[in-house]
Amino acid sequence: MSSETTPKSVLDPSKPIRVQMEALIRAKQAEITAGLESQETKEGVKFHADEWTRDTANGKGKGGGGRSMVIQGGETFEKGGVNISIVHGELTPAALISMKSNHKSFRTNKKSGEGDNDNDELLPKRFFAAGLSMVIHPVNPHCPTTHLNYRYFEVGRRAGKGEDEDELEEPECWWFGGGADLTPSYLYEEDAKLFHTEHKKALDEFDPSYYPRFKKWCDEYFYIAHRGETRGIGGIFFDDFDELPAQKCLEMAERCFDAFLPSYLPIIEKRKSIVATEEEKQWQLVRRGRYVEFNLVYDRGTKFGLQTPGSRIESILMSLPVNASWLYNHSPEAGSREEKLVKVCQKPVEWA
Amino acid sequence: MSSETTPKSVLDPSKPIRVQMEALIRAKQAEITAGLESQETKEGVKFHADEWTRDTANGKGKGGGGRSMVIQGGETFEKGGVNISIVHGELTPAALISMKSNHKSFRTNKKSGEGDNDNDELLPKRFFAAGLSMVIHPVNPHCPTTHLNYRYFEVGRRAGKGEDEDELEEPECWWFGGGADLTPSYLYEEDAKLFHTEHKKALDEFDPSYYPRFKKWCDEYFYIAHRGETRGIGGIFFDDFDELPAQKCLEMAERCFDAFLPSYLPIIEKRKSIVATEEEKQWQLVRRGRYVEFNLVYDRGTKFGLQTPGSRIESILMSLPVNASWLYNHSPEAGSREEKLVKVCQKPVEWA
């Protein structure tokens, strides 16, 4: 893949951001699953789609839905999912309060000078969220696991005109979030460089300060505190992002999406036929145990999903590997390739 | 095992509760590991001990320690640990506040009429905690995983006389907690009845209301909310327990400890030689995935341990199975033995 084959933009600035974001994630789901399938050699193993709809907590009206695309049991890919969700509904006052502390741009319904009526502030609001989230666990211990997620969130004016009225007017606030990162069991420096360089190129088109910031943010976010290790060798991560005009943010998300396949497929192509030893497979299982630890103990998206009544557990836990292992007091030998990987997780490296 | 072989009490009421508790857990660690080893058929596979010491957060002075005993790679037992810890130190004001909301009996340093000096209340206090905690994952899918934990906690007068002065005077408050529970992959009703009946007998000696209360508490505590399932088929669980005089509580803990081997060894004896199919082994891996989900997402002890600087991660995560599996959209066939197990996890049964 070279820049000549970068897909044409699917964005249409004449449409609202949320409509363009939905079109973007639908297109990227199709493109990424097709790209990954091109590396799967086992006859008949393809991504399969499950459509799902979300019911709102009170059971009234529809809350949107999504499309999970899952591949399982391949020769190249042990398990992988590329999910999109487009959901909307009412934010409870409690959710609103918790969001306000996280999102600096959040504005309340109050106009300046309207006084301190806190009850007014706590009326329910409408939200809209659309995102694509992907986790890919390859079979071969020399092929890295990867994760990608880009999402758009907006919060609108107070609800209350009617149950079926799901459309938002102009959002009161909005933000983008997401990123992509790599989790190898064995470190190939050229792979780390490729993955980081492709994502740096994407972000540099918008602001040269973004890659260094988002790279650091990624190392900080995907951190397994109780192990003193990052989950993998990082990539990029950002949240609450509204520093550019929304249309520009959308372009950035599209560009980041487009960085993924050229940063990952060449690695799979190169590593998928390496003959792995039993020891290497066992080490991969141990590293997958770490992946499970991060996702269940720290990942905000997973925790939020598990706590949200009515969320689709299969889609949330699709991120977990088929198999993971925990051995008591296991640690790699000094000077081994396994230890080399652990060391870059203990002390992140600049790859691009 | 019959009641004739119930071990003699190791308690000595002339000594402080914490000294007796330490003696109790040391004796029970030896007894339980020996009992379990009697079921292990693989040559040379025994429990191995690791002694560890805990450094206090500020690095000054000693915070106690423990002894982890671990068995791994047997024919009967895939992985199991029986750990004791006896730790003491200073409670930060933040920990104190969070404990106060959980423990009704907590009293502050203030004497009645001393006024509302909140700063005074928030001076550091000494704590002492001693407990035994065990998780056993057998190899055979027809042998249930089991977990047991009994612990004693006390909080004493303000610290400040000197760094090495670890002894508490009379505790201002204290409590016991713990329980034992069973997590089968396949349901054998007679096993469930045995396990519950033995624990009911132990508690009935103290108060006939305890077993029904602690059985329900167990079902409620070991609940995987996002799955709508209990972790296993329950047992007993209690916390913040100070309803009896401390010496009586200690006797109850001893009696509960003594209920364990007679409630578990006969099951292992009976099931360990069943020839399991590949499908049964796969189902066991899926159920172990649920075990990991509970321990990493919900278990208070695990979460607290992972958040505590300086805690021994290997001892905390020893509870995790060697292998666990997550399959996308996996659910047992209608009418199968696998479904039968899921049903009792969705709707707990009265076994004794």
C-alpha cells in the first residue's frame, strides 16, 4: 500500500457532522474488513456481520444500533472484530455530571446571567455517538495484536418534545476521540517504526504537535499500572478533541483511519508465515493475559460498556483474545527476546 | 473425612485475638495444603512456599508479610494457591474515610463531648489484618474450582510514638470476613449439596440464621452483573462481622475453615478420574473466562490489591486460572449439561 492507493474521501461537508461520521465509519468498516480478509488464507474464513439495535433504558423508542463484524478461527486471524455503533438517546443527570468533569468544552443550557438554577442544568439532554472500534488478534505470535477506535460524540439541547424525536439540533458541544495502537508479543523494531510513522504522517498533515502529544497520551492511557508496563508498544490516542473546526476534525479522523491498513497489513504479510515454537506460543498467551488485565481493569470504554444496562456484552468483550494464560511467578529470561519486549513496555521508546 | 477427624482447636483464649488469628491461619495453611496434596497424583507436584515481606508506603519500617503456597502443573490441580498474610501499618486519612463508610462499628478517636474537631478524627491510625486466601483450579472440567478466604481486621489508636512501634493496644474496632464458594463447569447436584451442607453445619453451631444470610450474601457478592450470572454455585460469604464476641467469631472462623476439606476433597476424589472430552475442556476454558471477568472487574479484594502500591501482584493474581478462553457469541445448546450449569448461575438454588 502506498499513498497513491489512499481511498478517496467519503466526506460531504454539505451534510451535518454526525451524518458524515456515520458514512465514514460505514465505509471504513467495509474497507478495513476487506483489507484484513486479504491476509486470511483459510478457506471460507471471512468477517461475518451481526446487526444489533439498542433499546433505551426505559424501553421506549429506539436508541440506535450497530453492526459487529467478526472473524474467528482463521489461519492468519484467531479472532478479530470491527464494530460500528451509532447510538443516541437521553443523558441522565448523573451521566451529565460525570461527563462535565471530563469534557472541558461542555456547556450547560444556562445562558450567561441566567442565575444559579442547578435544577435547570440537570435536565436531561440528548446525545449522539458514532464510532468504529476494532481489535485484531492474529494467530502467529510474531504478528502483533492491534486495536483502533475513532469516535464522535455530541450533546444537544434538552430533550422533551417527544419520544421519537431523536434528531439533535445544533449540538451544544461535541468532540472526537480515538487512536490506534500495536501490541506485539515479540518486538520487531521495523514494525514499530512503520506503525508509528504512518500515523505520524497522518497527523502531521493537521499539526506537527499532534503526533508527539498523541503518542505520549497513548503510552499513558494503555498503561497497566499494577505491572508497571504499557499494554503494547503504543501508537496514538486522543480524547475530548475539539481543537480544530469539526469538519477539520472529521478529515483528521478519516486520514487516521486511512493510515491503519498501510501501517498494519505489511507487518502481517511479513510475519504470518514464521514458524513459531511452543515456547513462543506460550509467551503469546501470557501477553494475552496482560491484554485481558488491561481491558478488564483499566479500559474506560470496556468499563463503561459493562456498567451500561442494555449494552451488547458480546461486542464489548469481543476485544478479549480467544485464549489467555496466567502462570504463577513467570518472568522472561535475562537477555531473551521476551525480556526485550517487556523492557520497551516498561520504558516506551520514540519510534517515529 | 468425618467429624471424628475434625482437627483440635488451635485457639488459645489467653492470647490476643490477632495472635490467635495468626496461629489459626498458619495451622490451616499447613492443613489445607496437606489435604489437597493428598489428591495430587503427579510425582513431585507439591505446594511450594514463597515468603514475602511488605514494605510500608514510605519505605520506613516493616509492614508485615506473608507466605504464598502454590501448586502448579499437577494431574489433579492445574494451579492453586493458599496464601496467608499478616500485615499492619498506618491507615491514611483517605483510607480511613473510605473504611468508615463500610464498617458500621468504626469509632473515631474522639471521646463523647470532645467536640467536632474533624482534623483530630483524621489523624492516621494503625491497622492490623490477617487472613488466609485460597483459590484452587483443578485440571478436570468435572472438578470444581473453589475459593476460600477468612480474614480478621482491626484498627487501633493513633500512630505516632515511633516508627518501629507496630503493636496495637486494644483495637478501637475490629471485624471478621470471609467465606468459601464453589465454581463448577459442570453441575453435580450432590457436590453442591455436600459443599453447602458442610458449611451450613459449621455456621449452625453459632446461629441458625447465619447460613441462610451468608449463602444469600455469597450469591449477591459473586455476581457477574454484565452476564446476569453468579460466578459459580455459591457457598457462604460474610463481611464486617462483629455480631458475636471476638473470641466467638474466631471460633466460628476456625469451624468454617474446618468445614472446607470435608466439603471439597470428596468431590475431587470422585471426579478427578472422569475422562473429559475436548468439548468439556473447551467449556471449562469458557467458564474460566467468566472467572477472570469476575475477579478483574468486580472482586473487591483483587481491585484493592491492584490499587495498593507495594502489594505483591503475583499473590493477588494467583487466583486467575492458567488458561481462559473467550469465544465470540458462544452459548450452550438448549437442554445441554452446559446450559444446566448456566441456569443455576442465573438463578441460584437452595442447596442445604
